[in-house]
Amino acid sequence: MRPKVAVVGAGRVGTAFALRLKEKGYPVAAVASRSPASAGRLAEMTGAKACGAAEAAREGELVLLTTPDGVIAVVAEEISREGGFRPGQFVAHASGALPAAVLSPARQAGAAVFSLHPLQSFATPELAVDRLPGSYFTFEGDADAIPLVRRLVADLGGILFELDAAAKPLYHAAACVASNYLVTLLDLVLTLAERAGLPREGIFPAFLPLIQGTLQNVGAVGPVTGLTGPVARGDVETIRQHALAMEKDAWELYRLLGLHTVKLARRKGLSPEAARELEKIFGEVR
């Protein structure tokens, strides 16, 4: 028997978990959200009832707190005060940054608590539902929850990592770089290419094959061997021309990335002389 699920927080992640778990045979019993409209929509899609957070939690054997990170602890405390947690329950949140310990009110009530973070980017609820299956998931929390978590992730077609609570900040920082800062880099691509005269609407289609090829290279051989371009070649004059052509706002990010890229290039075999010349250029603050 799969446990009855209660979802508190009907945003992108909560919607994805609720719909995919229902698809895999987990009965979704109740949904709560700070937005009654969101709770109502998700309840209708899953056949659950929409209600308050504590009432929803009482309905669930597995309670998923998929609220924004900043209110997970507050919501857990509110549910606890209203008797929403009990022994034998499993209570989880989906934050990549916060430890399972923020669910201590549930643990004190006798529930097993854990965090289960999907290592994926969910820009919309629809994309969240599509991308959840096949994702990697990271678990941290009570050992009693591990058998359930392994079954959940297997049912979602995912792959499971287990983390210590102390490692979560670095793990989440890595996820931020892989997702959020990649968006920042792509915005820099857009800025530079547009200033070079390329039509804005054509920039991403033009650069996408290069981006995808680079990701495939790194996936196949790692970042050091996969590094190409003027820094890897020690092409000092090309980098100097980049510096001369670039405006201050773009140069600041470009040069910081360049300094780290020199370190990668050294590991690949860049000569010390070329590395020093490149570091000199990249060290110029405007």
C-alpha cells in the first residue's frame, strides 16, 4: 500500500509531486496553500480536498511541505500547534538548502522527517510536472524514512543521492551555479552578441548548438579536457581584444570568469608564461 499524501503548498514543486505521485498510485488526500485558488485547482486535478494546512496534514500519512523555503519552519510550527502531526507519519520538505531539522515540530510529535530535493529547474508548474520524472533527488533526514524515500524516487523514475545536513549549503550552492548562474551567463551572451550587432531574436537559436555541444563535451570528458577556446590555447592577443571591446558592466563578469578559466587551462597544460599574461589582463578592474 502506498501512503496517503497531503500537500501543503500548491506551487510548482507541490503540483509536480502531487500529480506524479497520484499517477503512480499514491492517493492524494488533501491539499493546502496560501492561495485558495491554487489549492482548489490542484485538489480538483488530484481528487483531493482543499483545506487548511493542519487539516491537510492530519489527512496525510506522507505530508509534503512544498512552501517557499522561508516559511517551511513557520508552517510546520503552525501545523504542530493545531495537532496536524502524529507518530507514524512521514513529513518532508523539498528545499535544497534547508536541513530536515526545520521540521522539528513534526519530529517532536513522533513523525519521521526528511528533505527530498529534486535537482531540477521548474520555471512553471507545467514544466515541473514534465521534468520531475527522471530527475536526481537528494535526501537528508531520519533513517526511518529511507525505505519510503527509495520507493518514492524509484516510482518517479529518479536517481537518489543521500547527503549529510552539514553538506546542504554547498550542495545547494552547486545547484544555484548550475541553474541560476547559468541563466546569468546566458544573459551575458545575449548582451555581448546584441552589442556586436546580432538581431536579438536570433541570438539564442544561433548560440544554442554551441551551448549544447559544450555541455555534451563536459558530460563526456569533464571540464578540464572539455575546455576549448582562447584561454585554453593561451591566445593572449584575442583576450586583449575582448577586453578592449567590452564595456565595464560586461567586462567585470567576463574577467572574473576568465581568472577561473585560467586555472582550468593550467590543469589542461597551459604554459605558465601564457597563464601569467592572461591573469594580468583579467586582473584589470575598471
